[in-house]
Amino acid sequence: MMSHTQHRGMGVRIGLGFLIVLVLMAALSASGLRYVAEANQRLKDIAQINNVKTVLATEMHSALRERALSMHALPILADPFDKDEEIQRFNAQGAIYIRARSQLERMPLNPLESEILGHIRELTSEAQPEVQKVVEMSTFIDDQTAIFDQIRSVAMPRQRAIAIHVSNLLDLQRQQTATAVRNAEISYARVRNLTLGLGTAALLIGILIAGFVSRRATHQARQLAAQAMYDPLTGLANRSLLHDRLEHEIERSKRAHTSFGVVLMDLDRFKEVNDTLGHEVGDKLLREVGRRFKEAVRAEDTVARLGGDEYVVLVHDLDRKGIPAIANKLLAALDKPFHWQNQGIDLGASLGVSLYPSQCRDASELLRCADIAMYVAKRAGKGYAVYAPDQVHTNRHDLSLKSELRAAIQADQLCLYYQPQIDHHSQRVIGVEALVRWNHPQRGFLAPDQFIPLAEDAGLIGPLTHWVLRTALAQLVILQRQAHVLTMAVNLSARNLHDMELPASISALLAESGVAPQDLILEITESAVMANPSDGLAILTELDRMGVTLSIDDFGTGYSSLAYLKGLPVDELKIDKSFVMDMVENENDAVIVRSTIDLAHNLGLKVIAEGVETRDAWHILGMLGCDCSQGYFMGRPMPAEKLEAWLRESAWSNVPAVALSAP
């Protein structure tokens, strides 16, 4: 039997043992927490310091690229105002470059970063006078060859030297980020090893502590790693991870002598959906789009979200022959409508494809070329486009055309064609639609779709619309003086519905011409209304208050519904020609036309059909109760002098009803 002294000694030994366990546990906890804190600090440095440095270095790189583009653009710009605008853009990019560099210099820097920034500062001081000299030459020297020689021999080598150092700075930031992540992983490994070592001594308590610390460390590591490498909204790879995988794929391609591609995708009309249904619905759509794209490609391919509604897919082992298959597969992923509150939402996309190594040499060039091709696809209205060097020349061509358009508005190179609109009940002309054309001195007649997008990009849509309205109203006055009772329809651009001064401008033009407001019809597409619902509704309401007739053009091709249109101050609908032209042979189109006419009439709206090219189409529309039609069957678009002759000679212009056999 143990004595009291023995019991006491055992209790002391157990107490000492337990104390040792507690000390070991405390030491483990302290060490574990210290390593966790170090790892967390390293990963926070990635997010708070290295990422900021990367962003600033990227801004410097982008500013240098934009200044280089401006230098190449200046010699080909003929208009002094365009040159001044380009110089301002050049100087603005210089200011962005200096600001970003200054912010970098004020941040904590290691010796290598300081050395690179020192080289950048020295090269900038040397290059600035030469670059500025070349820019100034372009403003007073017309010899483009001499200026381009200066750019190639003097300015661009200096700009390129600076850009190399900026790229080195970006590479350094990526290396430091990778080092910080590796160090964090080492810290977490130490935590796990210490936990397992003490677990044998501390038994259950040590195991519980180890589990807690391990779970906490792993959870935080995954969270911070995800923030650094993955898009928080969709869970897809972000720009940083995409760039790393592109660099890895380039090295693999060099070793294996294989090719791969980059597909850059921009959703069509997503902004309209986002503005109309709200950002919460927009975020859900972006997540669903990312999920569909990921399901459409192979597991080894990388799907990334760059931001906004732009996605990128890195496609392994892709050559030119395989492009149609992958592009059509990605487009098909969006064919099925998205659903929200029992409402179907259709989304499309424009895709641009670039290839390595046949087209591009590095990751940045792959993304840039894919971006250029994507804009070519978007402008052409087709699903995808493959990068080609002449697309860069197309961009320069557009830049030149924008400059020429500004002069064309002032030099009276534009003209209007007029297409008659015929009333089904009286079978006579009741109005005309004004359609703008550009009689270019070198390129001949250009249709609106060839220069209206350029006018919108160049900020010229306001002056262009003002010219069209003034010219159309002046022609309407001439026709009304010849005893023709007509209305004049004019198309508005989506950008016009951002101009809050538009109603006042139209009011002044009506007063100047003496035309009654109800004789002017303004046609707006569904997508134009949906692109800017709040401002657009305010502008349309004011125009309606003035007495101007408002018409929804190309109805049936956008997102709106008749229920939505009920809340707009519109007076009529124009059924898109895509439904009218095939309705004689296509029963589905005929059903759509009939339903649209019936529902529009129930809402008190007048219905006009466009694209009427046959007697049968005219007859069917009359039977369906359509109010008015226009198309080649009645009259093609024609200049003012031919319109006046048509009004004198055509049977459609007679006051008595016109027999169907007459025209």
C-alpha cells in the first residue's frame, strides 16, 4: 500500500509531467501561431504590396504602349484637331506613366527594385527630349517618311529600352510573389511537423491542438491563395494565374514543338441585361457563363475571367484547323437561354482567337492579338474571328476614316435617301424614312453601317444626327409646299439617348424649319432603349411631351417585350424585316408578325412593317391588320430629286385608293 509520501511524490511527478505537456503545448501553440502569422504576413504582402507594385508597373507598361501607338498615329492624321487630340492623349499617357513611377518609388523597395527603377528613371530622362522632339515634328512636318524614320531610329528604341526594364520589374514582382507563396508553404509545413511531433507526447490534447492549428492554417492558406490566383465571383483563374499558365504553356510548346491558342470572349449586350435586371442577376449570369465555358472545354484547358464580361480560354494543342470546332463549341454553350424568375435571357458572345507560335511570341502578345480579333468579330456581327496582321491596318484605316468623317460633315459629303411608307387602308404614301449615305471622294458611297459605329466611337454622332435632322426637315418643308401630306422618319443612335440636350436641340430645329412636331418620327431600336433605361426614358418622355412621334425600330430582335414597351411613351412599332421577308413561306414568321400586330394594337400602338418586297407580303400584311409598310415592292430608297418625281408619277401617291395591280 502506498504511503502518503509516495502518493504525494506520484502526484508531483504527474503534475510535473502534465506541466511539461502543457509547456510543450504552449511552445507548440506559440511556434505554430508564429509561423502562421509569418505565413499570413507574407501572403498579405502579396495582396497589399506586391500586387500594388504589379498594378503600378502594369500602368507604366500600358502607358508606354499607348504613347507608342500615338506616335505611329500622329503622322497619318491629316486633321489638325485630330493631331491635337492625339497629342493630348500622348501627354496624358505620359502623366499616367510618371504618376505610376512616382508612386512606385515611394513604396518600400528592395535593392533590385531600386536598381531597376533607377535605370528606368535615367532612360526616361534621356528619352523624353528625343521623343518630345519627334512628336513636335509631326505637328509641322508633312513628310510622313521622315517622321516614321525618326520614330523607328530614335524614339522607338528608347521607348523599347524603357519598356524592357518595366517588363523586368513586372517579372521581378511575379518572382517575389512566387517566393512569398513558397515561404508561406514552408511555414505551414513546419506547423504540421511540430504538431505531429508533439502529438505523441501530448496525446489527445496535442492532437486536438494540432488539428485546430492545421485546419486554421490550411483554411487561411486556401483563402489567401484563392484571392491571389482566382476570380472571387466565378472561381475561375484570374489574370495573374492565366499569365503564369501561359508562360508555362509557351515553355512546353518550345520543348515539344507544339502549338496552342488563346480564345478571348466578350459577352454581347451584357451591359443591357445588367442595367435592366440589376447587378445581382448580372453576377449570377457571369457565374453561369463561366460554368458553361468550363464544361465546354477539356480538363487540361484553362478558363479565366479577366474582369467585367471578358473571359479567356487557353486551349492546348490548337492549330488553325481546330479553331472552328472550339469556337463553335464555346458559342454553343450560350445557345441555351439563361433563366431568371421564369424569364428567358439570351446572351451571345464575340470571340477572338490567336495562336502560338505562328502568330504571337509571348503571353502579352497572345492576349493583345486575341483582343484585336475579338473586336473585329464584334464589329462584323459574327461569332468569332482569327487574328490576322491586316486587322491592325484595319484599325489604322478606321482611325483615318474617323478623321475624314469629321470633315465630311462640314464639307457636305453626306446625303439623304428617302424610302416611302404606304398606308394599307388608303394604299397611298403617308410618309418617308430618311437614310443617311456618305459620298466618300475615294471610297464611293458608304452605307450607314460602315461609318455610324465610327461616328459613335469618335464622338461625332451628335453633329451627324443634327445634320441629318436639319436636312430631313428642310426636305419635308419642300414636299409639304408641293401639297404632299407626309411625315418624316429619322433614326436615332443608342448614343443619342445619352445626350440630355437632345430634346432642346430637336425643338430648336423644329422651330427653325416650321415643321409640326407630330410630322417628325424618331426611330429608336430596342437595344438603344435598353442600353440606357433611365436617361433614355427621360429623353423619350420629353420628346413625347413636345409632340414628336416615337417609334421602336427593328422590333423583335432585342430584349424588350410589349409589356415593357407599355411603360414607354412610344406611338408605333416597326416589325423587323427579318420576320417580314420570309413570312410568306415561313409559317413561324407569319405567326410572330400576326401576334405582334394584335398585341401592339391592344396597347394602342400603330404598326409598320419593313422589308416588304413582294405583292404577296403586302397583301398578307393588309389582311393581318398592319397599318403601314415600306419596302422595295413600293419603292426603294432614293435621293430627294427622284423622290419628288416618284411622288408626282407613282400610283401610290394618288389620293384615290390604289388598286393592288397598279404599282
